[in-house]
Amino acid sequence: MGRVKQKYNRREAEKRFELVYEAVEGDRCIYCGMPNDGKSDHQPPVYVLHRFAEGGLVTKRAIREHFGPCKLVPCCTICNMGLGAYHGSDDNGRRQEIANWFLVDDRYPEDKIVLVVGYRLIQDRLQGRRGAEIYEFPGVGRIIYINALTGLIEGEFSGPAEFPEWLQVTQSELAEWLRGASRRKSRYFLDMANLASYELLPHARDDPRGQFEAQQSSAVDGN
Ligand SMILES: [Zn+2]
């Protein structure tokens, strides 16, 4: 069966599917607990609906039957970039996808040192030996994101109110520092993920992390 390919224009697609999404209230990222500063994430991503429509007409009902209720959830800029057009099956799957950008990169043994230094800087900060300049170091941000995301995935905490004090303090200081200059949040994501540019993500536009490939082949297997 031939699929009608239609060039993806994010702004047009967002407008097209705008009415399908229901906004969820909140001022903290539902994935990591950071203040979301008014930003949100589409569940499922607009790009996923665009692919689902295959260039034709699609009803709200067909979308709901296939994806369940579509939500616009509070989400920080950094988690939003970590997800890209990744949909996954639930919030924990999405948290894992984000965390994968920040965990130790086994291809580079020295990457472990970045996290060790990050831990040390956080300890120094909590003991008052250093100031908010520690947040400039991407290893610090990675420690904060990894602990929040994996703690929620593993059920160690049910929400940010249960985060240990060190995590609450460093999250709020990091949020403050990220607001200090324009475009600092997106730059920080790239630094934490060891990426030179968001445009360089493998298949980020056409098939993020192979999720459509996987869907297609499992559909074939099922036949
Ligand atoms: Zn977040």
C-alpha cells in the first residue's frame, strides 16, 4: 500500500491539529518536575498525528480511537527537546527517552568523569563552598535531570514534592540560572546531550529513533 508523503510543516500541522489537544494545567514539567515556564508538550507529538493522517483527512474520533485523549501537558524546554517527536507508550517511557540523552555515554570512557565532577560541584554548592556558577557546567544539569527522571521512573518518588531536599534546591537554582539569558535552555540541552546542533539528530525529522520503522515492521509481523 502506497503512503502519501506530505512535506512536514510544523506550524501548519500544529494549527491543523490544535483542536484535538486538551490543555492540562500545571506549572511544573510532568516528566522531571522542573518549572515549565509556560511551555508544554503535545501528547502524542503533532508529527505523529501528521504521519497518522498520511496527507489525507482524519477525524477527531479516529485520532482518539487510535491514541486515546490527546493532551497538551506542562513540560520544560529541556525535556521537550529530549523527546523531539518521540511518542513512546507512557510517561515513564518518555522519561527514559529523555534520560538516555544524559546518562553516561559508553562510547566515551571519559564521559563518566563529567558526571563525577558534576556530583562534586553539587556537594560543594550545598555546603556553601561555591555559588550558582556551578550550573554553567553541563555535568551538574545532567546529575539533576538523571536523578529526577530515574527516581520518578523507578517509583522512588511519586512527584517533585517527594524529591530529596538537595534535588529540590538544585532544581530551583538551575531553573533560575537557565532563565538568566535568552536561548540558554536549548543551548544547555545540547551541551548536556553532547550535541553540536539539534539539526544533527539522527532521523529527528523523518523518523525519530526509528519509532515508525518499528511500528511498521510489527504491523507486518502481525499479519
Ligand atoms: Zn522537564
